[in-house]
Amino acid sequence: MANYLCERMRGLGLEVPLPKGGFYLFPKSPINDVEFCNLLKQERILVVPGSGFGAPNYFRISYSVNDDVIKNSMNGFEKAIKSF
């Protein structure tokens, strides 16, 4: 699922390094990480600002959920990105 998520997010214009392990991605936020996480929250997508992990301007997303949850979140990501 990491490959799918990376590919889809890159298609939306986000910079997303492919993880080497674990079940988290740290995409680069297109705006302030806290602001972007709040936009995603309005789309019912829960991510965490990277600044809390020493990675400002990134956000953390877990892909350890049901595949359908990830696939269904892509519209929300697109809407949040288009909103600014």
C-alpha cells in the first residue's frame, strides 16, 4: 500500500519519499504543516504535523489501515490541495 499511496500523492504534486520500512510516510507539506493537517482534518483525514517529529513542513501519515480507507482518502487530499 505504501507504493500506491506514494504514487497517488506524487500525482497530486506532493513530494513523498518511499519509506524503507515501518508503516508511515512523511510527505512534504505544500504549505505550513499544521495548516495543511487542519485542511485534511476538514476532509476527515487524520495526519500529524511533522514539526512534532522534528520535521517541519512535512506531515506523517500511517498506512496501517484498511486499503479502502486509503483509497477513499485520495479525493479529500485532492480537495485540500486545490483549496489553497
